[in-house]
Amino acid sequence: MPLSNEQIKHKLVEKFGEQIADFTEPYGMLTFSAPKELNLKVLNFLYDNPDLKFRFLTDLCAVHYPDQKGSELAVVYHLHNLEDNVRIRFKIFTGVDQPDVYTATGLFSAANWMERETYDFYGINFVGHPNLKRILNVDEMDYFPLRKEYPLEDQTRTDKDDEMFGRGGFEGFGNERTDHGTLIEADKKGEGENII
Amino acid sequence: MHEQHIKLPEGSIEKTTTTLNLGPTHPATHGVFQNILELDGERIVSADQTVGYIHRAFEKIAERRPLYQITPLTDRLNYCSSPINNMGWHLTCEKLLGVKTPKRVDYLRIIIMELARISDHLICNSIVGVDAGAYTGFLYVMQYRELIYEIYEEICGSRLTTNMGRIGGFERNFNDIAFQKIEKFLKEYPRVQQEFENLFTRNRIFMERTIGAGPISAERALNYGFTGPNLRAAGVDYDVRVHSPYSSYEDFQFDIPVGTTGDCYDRFLVRNQEMWQSLSIIEQAYRKVQEFKGTEAEVYHADVPEYYLPPKSDVYTKMEALIWHFKIIMGEINMPAGEVYQSVEGGNGELGFYFISDGGRTPYRLHFRRPCFIYYQAYEELTKGAMLSDAIIVMSSLNLIAGEMDA
């Protein structure tokens, strides 16, 4: 009998109790979260349990939610049980001040570069990682570019003055004047056309 | 007199190994990435990869773009099979938006995705041949990749970075020339593929160069997150088209070829067999498409007014069409909040899109699962103890595409 989301949920709750929370099923994929200290325990349990067997790490990435104070960064694991063909999504949240998370490289060799990439873009410090350094960006970079506080364009640039593309001497992210041809972050949720 | 003019790094006199920079612009790397090899004679002691030379921050750029403007970004991931990336992205959006595409669209998409897979595998396999010293195969099959690109041209107007299709379907119906060219391809290609295999598969030199080069066990391959032909060559029959069917792949009959040892030769054979399977899928899909008659044969997109541009003639004559056109082009449509993971079987394996929407007009977060990036980290394990010439052939048989790796 194929593994159902209910069974996975039941197993997890049986093992970890209240600590596994936020069970949802967006578009059919079971999603849940755990405290960040538990990430390896949960991953190991999912890997070793003879009924679960989530032994394929499909994807690992991070998300930044600047408004969630104390848990600004999420690390998202996509796991796949290839035998029963079930996918799950597992999240942990960490504060941006001390983004220390245990590394999963001991369990999955694939996690090595995925964690380096996550560190590179979000600054998540994977404790115990064998070689945690930048991978896609230059080594000299001193910030984590995919965090939401960094605007897409370097707003300090003065060599280009092009209002059509958001470089018209504006003051920063979201404060730009709306313009034809520019899609503005601040107006993302606005009603109707805010075009001047 | 005794002053030393050349300052050598400390320890370099005593060192018994040689450091060799393979890349970033070495002609045998077929892409911009660097390998710092530590060589003992001609044996590889260690390999240290540097990637990111063509990193273009697609994930960041995507956070400021409406959905239709992200399609051209996906072209530039695995540029040997961009239609698969385009379709994967449309499927992701359609999943989030809850769009149901008509069967004819699904089949047309399958035709184009399988053509893309053939062109991808074709390049990879013939490049393996080039790196083994056999240029003929590469030149011979190039003509048929050209034919595939001509089919793309008929469908979307461009060849390499295709930006093909829209959310809900295609921008226009396939024209007669496109169908004629697909027919021509189906008729002529099997002979070429057979000839190509005749050149290589039992060629003594080719076999000696590739058998046992860069092998990996199924267990290690899974642990390294291998997908696609490289995983199947190691003996695991995981294929996204079968395990999580998308775009009506469940309507088709095809086999998943697998290898046993996961070495370069098995990867080569698996790719060849996959091309035969792709051919059979195209044939089935082509026949299914021909079965649509009357108005059904004119269907090439779903009804999604919020994302699919209205016909140009309506834009100039009807108010509603003009408004929709404007809203779509300006990216002024709020999409539903939600998070979705959709993967497709790309040329190199599972190409995944993890898409988080907060209900705004652009993605809140978009992450690409790029198969190349994930399996390239196994390169050191694959080449350790091998000869330098093996390192090169392993690299080409893994089909590393810098655009996909660096996103």
C-alpha cells in the first residue's frame, strides 16, 4: 500500500509529538516544520524509518521572511521517497541574527553544494559543513544577496540615469515612483492600476 | 648572483604532485567552469571545482518580474534543451494558478519536449565522441539538430533561447511547415541515429576509452542527488515522466533504459536508448495530434484570460481585450498565494521549480533545482585515481551545462 500523507504525519507525531507543527498540504505535498535544533533528528528519522525511507534529497533552499521577527529565515528541504514515490517538504525557521543550522552533509552528499549555495545567498551558517564558503558569488562579497533587504538594482549607481528601469535617483527599494515599464514591489498588492 | 629571482610558493619544491588548472576556458570543458586538478604523474589525486562564472542571479531577478517575463530566464538554464525548461516553468505557473490545459496542448508540448531531449542528448553524446577523438559523429548528427532548431523556429521564431509557449498553451498553433518538418525528422532521423550508434557503440577505441571511466554506484548516485540519464546509467529507473507524470505523459508507452555500472559508456548507451524512446514518444504524440479534427484541431491554448494574451486583432478593436493585454504586459495581475513544487524531466535530470507566491504580482521566492549543479559535486569522486584524459571524458559524459549550473 502506498504511503499516504496521513501515515507520514502520524509517524512524525508519534515520534516527535508537538514539536512537529504546521502540517499543511499545498497542492498535495505534505509540508511541516520543526524547531531548527531538531532538523537532523527529523531528517535521520525520515531516512532510517523502514516505513518512511525518505532517502533522496531533491532540493534544499532558503526563504527570507523579514517580517517574521525571530524566525526570519526558513530552510526548506524537499525529500523524496523513491520506492513509494512520495514527496514531502520540511521547513525549519531560524532567526537572522544567529542563523546556525546543523548541516545535512553527513546524511546526503548532495547537500554539500546545496548548503553552500544557501549560505552564499542567505547567510545560513551550516554548523559542521566541511567546506562552507561561497559558491556562485565572488568570495569577496560581504553580504547575502537574496535577502529581501537588498534591492535588485544597486540604487547607489550614478553612471546610469534611466527612469524607465528604476534608476532615476530614487531612494531605495519600494520607494520608486511608478512608471510605465517598471514593476514596483511596493505596488504588488495594490488595487487597480497605479500607473502615472 | 645567488639571489633567487623567481619566488616559488612555500613547499613547492618538495611537492611531488602537479597542479593543473583545467578551465575556466579550456576547450575541452565545453563551458565556463574551472577544475583545479592535483596530478601525480597523469593520475588525478584531487579535483577542486569552481563554478559560478556565469552566475546571473536569476532567482533574484525573478522576484521582480511577472510570470511571463521569467520564461526567457528559464531558456538560459540548460540552453541545449530550452523548450523543456520553458514548458517546466509554464507547468509550474499552471499548477499554481489551477489552469487545466487541453489534451492537444499537452501532446504538442510533449512533441517539442522530446525533440528538445533528443537535441540535448545528441550534443552530449557526440561531444563524448569528440573528446574520445572521433569528430565524425559530431559533424554527422549536427544536421539533425539543425532540423530540430528549424522546427523550433517554425513554432516560436527562435532557435536556441526559445521563450516558447505561454501560460496555458502556445502563442500560436503549429503551422503546416512545422508538422512537415516533424514528419521529415521522424522519417529520416532513425537512420541517422542508427548510423551514429554504428560509429561508436562497438568501436574498440571508444569502448576502451569509456568503459570503466568515471563509474558510480547506484547508492552513491542517489546520495549525490543524481537524476536523469546519469542516475539511470547507474541502474536506478527514476524518471520524472513516469513517477510524477505531467503534461499527459501517462498517455504514452515508453521504456526507461537503465545501465549497470554508471560509467561513461553506460551513460552514453542510456542516452542513445533514450533518444529512441523519445522518437517513439514523438511518433505517438504526432499521431494523437493528427486525430484531432475540426475545431478541436485548432485548440492550442487553454482559456486563461488573465495570463494568456488576447489575439492582436481583438486588442485593437475590443475594449476588454485591450485592458487584458495591458494588464498582462504591465504585470498587474495578482496571483493566488501558495507554494508549489513542479519538476520535469529535463535533459540532465529532474529540473524543479520551487515557487512561493505571497499573492502579489511577482514570485516571492523562486528556486530552480538544477540537476547539473547537484551532480557536478560528485566529479571529484568520479575522477579520483583516474587519468587526466578520463577526467575530460567524464566531464563531457555528465553533460555539464554551465548555464544550468550557475543559474
